[in-house]
Amino acid sequence: MLNDLSYAFRTLRKSPIFTITAVVTIALAVGASTAIFSVTNGVLLRQLPYKDPDRLVLACSDMRRRNVKDFPLSNADFLDLRNGARSNFEDFAAVNTFRGTLPAVDGTFEQVRMAAVSTNFFQMMGGAITAGRDFQDSDGTPQPAPPAGGAAAAPPAQPVMVILSNQYFQQRFGGDRSVIGKLLPVSAAFGPAPTIVGVLAPGFELLFPPQVNMEQFPSLWFAARIPYDPANRNNVQWRVIARLKPGVAIGQAQAEAETIAEKIRGENTIARTAGQYFRLEPMKQHLVNEVRPAILALMGAVIFLLLIACANVANLMLVRTSSRERELAVRAALGAGWWPLVRQTLAEAFVIAALGTAAGVALAKLGIHELLVIAPANLPRLNAIQIDLQVLAFSALAGLASVVLFGIVPALRTARPNLMDILRASGRSGALGAAGLRNAVVVAEVALAFVLLIGSGLMFRTFLAIQRVNLGFDPHRLLTFQLLGNFGNTPQEAATFKRQLREQLGAIPGVRSVTASFPLPLAGGFSPVRWGGREALEDPSKFQAAEVQIVLPGYFEAMGTRLMAGRTFTEDDNTPDRNLLIVDQALAAKAFPNESAVGKQILFRIRTPEAQWGEIIGVVAHQRNVSLTEPGREQLYVTDGYVNHRPASWWALRTDGDPTGYASAVREVVRKAGSEILINRMQPMDSLVIEAQAQTRFSLLLIGVFSAIAALLAGVGLYGVLATVVRQRTAEIGLRMALGAAPSRIFSLMVGKGLRLSALGIAIGLLAAFALTRALTTMLVDVKPTDPITFVSVALLFMFIAVVASWLPALRAAGLDPTEALRNE
């Protein structure tokens, strides 16, 4: 075999064009498939970095009658599950994350990611403590309740315990272990200083889908003192993780969780009328649900590309084998057995595959870097995407598979040459036996490339549809940012702070208007509230869910959201005692079909356990708050003052020019407003819109690149077959021309052959595309998987590619001198 490999190197070196073409073709395919496999491996296949991750499940709260899924749990929900479900579960843990400001080493304030967890969290998840201790059960004992009536003095609050992340420990305290047992430096507005009890091992992370808005790497982990308060099941905050007992199927555990939910529905009116259920989902599955279809589609695309590349190299190998048939026949006639002949051909295939795989891994490394640059924000576990042993093993298997795919057929043809026919044939007219096989390979290439082009076309149509989506607001010339910190110790102080800041920001030259809200469209953080009409008083199941947004007066004017009817909020409306609402056109149409909603009342719940009546003073256009691909829920708006001037922390400035040019002036105004106030995520609203398009753009770009390469390879394959046909049929063509065939007739003959092969491939590709493009359904917007415009357009495009690929061989055939052709033969 070593001799065969050495001989293969020498023979391939003598055919540099063939060798370079074959190696580059395999390198492109292996590089692309390796890069995408690294994404698939890092996101879908790699185990979660927790203890026994296969037994971890998320306990999600679903309000089925209001079409609300994956809702956080309340204190009472979490404790009922943890204390009641013991047959199939080892334990339950709760976590919630947020951001705040703390003093830095130099006395200034810095933004810090924080998490509150149940005391068993690290023990259940397998988070190691490298200094100090883990949380104890006593760290989670609920705070004492204040005395009834307020006559007696309130009992002293119990201290809060905190564990530091290793990174924060090193950055803030320089790795000084003497801080364990001491108080964490905080500001007065933070409240009582927590006690540092431990340091977490490096690398621990929280893995949740990005749309859940959980911090991946909190710096501070606080032990939560969770009280049991069944009267406040509306106040939800916890993401709950459960560990199943060994051998327990998720169906068994789901049945036990349902008994707890059924008991809660029996005791709580809101849970019963909303249809609250606890849904268990494997933690890994929950993490990748949103991105799984796109990644699998991309993986399928690169497998197609690998098949096309192998088919192309197989065609090259067949041509090469055909050109050497006389040599091989002579060797066979002199006594060479079939295995040495096969082995020689396979050795060449192995050398090509090895070189292509090595180059492919280098391309994959570069490709992974570029993938991480363009990857959408909702792609989880980006830090796990890398070339490791598993990825290298995949590359090696892809290389070996390519040897089989493009090397085995030429090798088998080598094994049993028809000695008499080959030795009797002369010149270039022999070796026609492989023509049918080469034609079949080209047809397969065209069919595979056609499917890829259809997928690319559907994604392109989706991308165009997203560009045309009416956002419900004007994102241009809008600068957005979030403020973190203490706006004031009382509602009045917070109101004064926001009013003064708004005036100061509005005084910046070129700033036309200033507003604030919570949340902000496309920035995340939306959660539904219930609303209903008069019928909901008698039948609470009539309540429905809507997205709520808390805004300052002037929000709609600054955002460019169109007022459909009524009026918007004024400064007089920005108080806690005015139950005034603005709703979007979708909610207005649902609540009051065929009549004006202005002046009408609906029930809604934001700050009270039970729903209150609110008066609708205006109707505005529907905003795309969460996604560009789906309209989302109906929306209602209340003023920041209605909820004590606290929530509105996302700010937006409408400017005369490029909003990024106002960033430094905004930072200076905020700096003067207070040392504890920090800016987070400052960016133009256009950037948020671009981020919302990221997944579609990511899929479109990659499938488009793969499709372009596939179409190019298919065109090259078609060209190669026709060029070989011209070479091998030189005598026939010369004879035709000698008997009077016009060059235009010869030209049409060659082009016609190319179009027939392409048409057959397109027909097969059409059938395959009708079946396979249904896998893209969840990724498409305003376009069907069987979109006729896309199918017809791609078919015409491929016929054009076929004409171009057939052109040069046809010209060469039409330009043959019949005398020279017959003399050479």
C-alpha cells in the first residue's frame, strides 16, 4: 500500500490541473461541512456542563387558555413542586438573574451581573466551590414576617449570603481569600451588605435560551430566602430546574408534576381559569429548541455539498480512468490481478481525499471564526463552538467517506477492463463505456444543487419579506440605551430624576425628542399580563393575555408609532391614581369589534392581585416587540407613574442625524446625573432591527454560499462531461461534418445534450425539493415551502447555468476541422 501511495503521489504530480481541481473541490466541501458540524456539535450534540445533565429538566409554567408558554414560576409554585413532587425527582432548584451597579476598586460604580438562587442550586447542578463554602439550608430561611398591625418593632432582617464567580473574585479582590466572611462593598441604595461565603470554580455558566433573558455568567450569586406566599402566585420570577431520579422517564415525572398543578388549579382561581400547567422539558432540548431547525437545515445543506463535491471528483476520476484504460488493459494483459489495479485507483482517491481533508480543516478553522462573527444572538453556547477531537474525527470520517463515494466506482471500472475492445480501439474513440455513468453522476449533481438553490431561494424570499415588515414604529435616527442604578429612594425622587434627565437629554443640540419605557421593542424582557371585558367578571376564563409596556408621556411621538384614534399620554396622566390605558389596534379590534375602543373600559392586572378597570384613551399601531417573523400578542400601555415611576429604564432619543454621533453627549449628561447611574447596551434602534434579522440572515448567507458552490460544481461537472464527450467523439463529429453537418447543428447537438442532462437533474431535484423543503417551514415568513415563483426561478437559473457550461465544449465541437479530426483518429 505504501508503494501504491508513493506511485499515486508521483502520477498525481504529473497531472497538476486534475489534482488541484480535485483537492480544492474536496477541501471546500470538507471545510464547509466541518465548520457547520462544529456548530452542530457545540450547540446540539455536546453535553451540558453540569452533573448528570441528561437527568436535568426545566419546569415551565404554561397558561394554556391564554396561549402563554414558558412562564416563570412564583415562590409558591416553586415550593409546591419542590416539597410535593418527590417520587420521581431528586430535587428542584430555582434561579433568577438581573443586573445592578456596585462600587469598583477605584470608587466608581460598575455594572455587575447578578443571580438569586435557591441554596441547593450549586449542589444540584454540580458547581464546585474553590474557596469558602457552598450555601447552607439556613442561608435560605425566609425573612421574618413583619408584625401584624405594625405595633411592635419589626424583627431584624437575616443577612444575605453571596458566592462570587471566580472571574469577579480575581478582578475585584485580586484573588484575596481573606474577603471570605466579610461584607461585600455595596452602595447605600443597595440595602444591607451581603456576606461573602465562597468563590465558585471557573467557567460555571447558566445555559438558557437567549429569549429568556438570563445572564450566562453572573458575577454574584445570592442565596434567596424564598417565603411561601400562595396568595401571590401572580408574582413570578423563578426559572426552575429539576433533577430526575435515575431511570425515571420524563413521562412519569410529568404525570407527578401534573398532580401538583391540578392541586394548585383547585385552590387558585387565576391558575384554574388561565389553565396553568407545569410542563417538563429536558434542559438541553429547551436550550436549542429555537435554533435546532436552522442548524439541521444547514447540516443537511453541507452534506448535499459534500455529495456534490464527491460526485464531481468521481467524474474527474472516471475521465482520468478512461484516459488510462489502454495502460490498465496492457497491465491486466501482462498478468496484473484485479486487486492491484483497484488498489492503485483507490490510493489516488485516498491521496486526494487526505490532501483535501487537511486543507478543509484549515478552511474550517477560518470558517468557524467567520461564523462566530455573523452568528445570531439567539444561537446558544457560542463559546463551545470550536475545532476539537470530535470535530477532527468528523473531518477524518468525511474524508474517508469521500474516498468511498468518489473512488469506489472508478476503482471497480478499473478492476475488469474489456481487454479486447480497449486494445482494439484506437486514439480517443475508445473508453466510451463510462459515458452513461458520468452522465448519471452529473444528473445527480444537478439534482442536489437544485435542492440547495431552492432552499436558498426560499430563505431569500423570507429575508425580503422581513425587510418589508411594518414594525409599528420608525427605527431610523433613534438612539437607545438602558440605565442601571438607583433613580431615587421614593417614587417622587424617581419621577423628579427622570423628568430632569429627560430635559437635559432633550437640550442636547440635534435631539428632537426623548422618551423611556420598559421594555423596549426588540430588546427583550416582555411578559404578558391578563386583560378582559365585562364577561371576564363572571367567567375568569375569558381573560386573555397581552404584552404590557410601561412608558413615559411622549413615547409614541418619539418612537414614531402612529396614533389610530383618541390621544396619547400627557404629563397629567403620569400618576399612580389614574387607571388610563392605550391599546394597540389588535387589542382594540378583539375587545370592541366594529366599534371605537376610545372611552371604553377593560379589566387589566399589573400592580394588584386582582384585575382593575382601566379606561382606554387611545389606540395606536401594533408594534413588533419580540420578533420580526411573527406579529406577537396584542399590546397595552400604561404610564411609568402608574407603577410609581420605577420601571421605565430603557431610553430612546429621536435625533436629527446619525444617532451614534450623539453617544458621547448622552454619556456626559448621564454621568452628571449621578455616579451610580450606568449606561447599558447603547445602540441605534436600527441595530436592534438588524439583530432581529440575524437568524434569517445567518441561514440565508450560509445556504446561499453552499448553493453557489454547489451550482458552480454542478456547472463544472457538466462542462467536464461535455468536454470529454467532444474529445471522445472527435471522429464521429468529424465524420458528421464531412458528410455535410453544419457547425450550428453540431453546436446545437452538444448544447442539447447538456440541457437534457440538466433537465433530467432538475426534474429529479424538483421531486426531492418538494419533499425536503418542508423542513424549512419554521424558518420561512410569508412564503410557502413549495413557492412556485422560487421553483420556477431556480429552474430557469439552472437552465442558464447549463447553457453556459455547455457553451465552450459546444463551440469547440462546432469549430473542429473534419479533415484534422479524421486524420488524428
